[in-house]
Amino acid sequence: MKKIIVPIDFSEHSEFALKAAAKFAKKFKAEILALHMLEMADVMLTSSEGFIDEKTVFFFRLAEQRFEDFLKKEYLKDIKVTPIIKHFKVFSEVNDIVRNHDADIIIMGSHGTSGVIDLFVGSNTERVVRHADVPVLVIKNDLHNINFKSAIFACDFSEETIKPYLNASKMMQKLDCKFQMVHVNLPTNSFKTSTEIEKMVVNFFTKADRNLDKMDDVHYVSDYTVEEGILNFSDKIGADLIVIPTHGRKGLASFFEGSIGEDVANHANLPVMTFKI
């Protein structure tokens, strides 16, 4: 882990993310790319060229000054921090920053149960997750440490989740974090017997790991919703982190019924890390 992107909107929650990123940066000797996305009003984009230039310069200078003041934190001492201010017309361009700087992870803040924080005008955490090719760590509190010891990986054991599973495994190894996998069985048309689920799991590990060594780390739970199953199981085992695969074009965890990933990110007190399918 060499480069960490932290979207900044100058809120308390984006500072929570910045503090967490600082801990990661110190642990892995990484660089922080502090990103502020400046969205200009539509009127500025349709005005005369001279007016656009004048307004653009003004807002960029204003953002630069505010950014400089915001980044004057004691906890950033001895950490390489690169401020980046961009004006994006299309939110997917955030991923250009990931590619151009070869970033490893995005760490961003979120509100509590009231919903996902609007980090930029007209944008939100879900859009970052939707477009990011790298893992996104969503946090809602001021983390005292990043020593994640126990994590759960929510999975339906479909073949499309093999890639995020393998990427998550590598990340958990870096973090020295043991993770368990959980499948939530619902009392609906998608209900499966234990035998049916086990066959899926065997097929999954055979193709992903070419062995069945991690079968003992798989848990089947029954609940009324996938979200409740994930949250209840994380509470039961005392997890420090929830890990969820995501579908880029369709948003968070679309392989589950409904917007499970967003619901979990909204309601979980734990940090949530997403990996793109």
C-alpha cells in the first residue's frame, strides 16, 4: 500500500477519513493524496470564456487556501501529503486519479444512520464506490486504531465474486486481519438448503483457491434481510470490519437483493470496505 486517496469536503467525517488514512500511511509508509473536487455551477460552464477563466481562478485559489489550512494537522506530520484539486464534470473521472497516481485504496467518511454523506455537491459515497477500481474503505467514526483483527466477507459464492474475494484476501493479509465468510439465507424464493449452499461453496473455493482449506471459515446464517444477517453476524463474532463485493455499473453489492451494500454502509457502526466485481 503506497498511495491512499482521501476525498475531502472539509467536514468532520472527511477528517475522520483523513485521520484513518494517516494511520495507514504511517504503518505502510504510504503517501496520502488528499482530493477535493470543485464542481463549478452550470452558469459558469455556459458563460463567456473570460468569465469562466476569472471565476475558475477565483474558486481554485479559494479552495487552495482552505485546503492548505485544513491539512495543517499534527497527525499528518512526517507523512507525505499531496493535495489535489480537480473540477470534474463527470464523477467517473475520479477513477482517473486512481489510475494516474496508481493509488491502492480510497478512504472516505460517511454519516451515521441518516445516510451516506454527500462528499461533493451532487455526489456521494455510493458514486465513489461505483466508479472506483480500487478498494474503498468507508468509515463513520474517529477510529482510534486500524488494527483490524477480525473481518467478515459477505458473499453469495457466485463465480463473479471470486475476483473481489481474492483481492480482499490479499488486502486482509496486508492488514494481518483474519476474515470469515458469511452467506445470508433468506425465507424467500432464493432460499437454499444447507446442501445446496455447500455445493456452491465447494465450487467457489475449488475455482478460487484450488483447495477447500477455508471451508471452516464459512458460515451460513438465516435472517429476514441480508443486511440484518450481515450486521447480526458481525456483532456475534465481534468483527472489526465488514467487507462487501460491489458491482461497478449497478452500484453497491447488486448481486444481493436491493441496495444491501449501501444499507450496510449506512447502518453499520463498523468500517465497511468494498471490492469491485
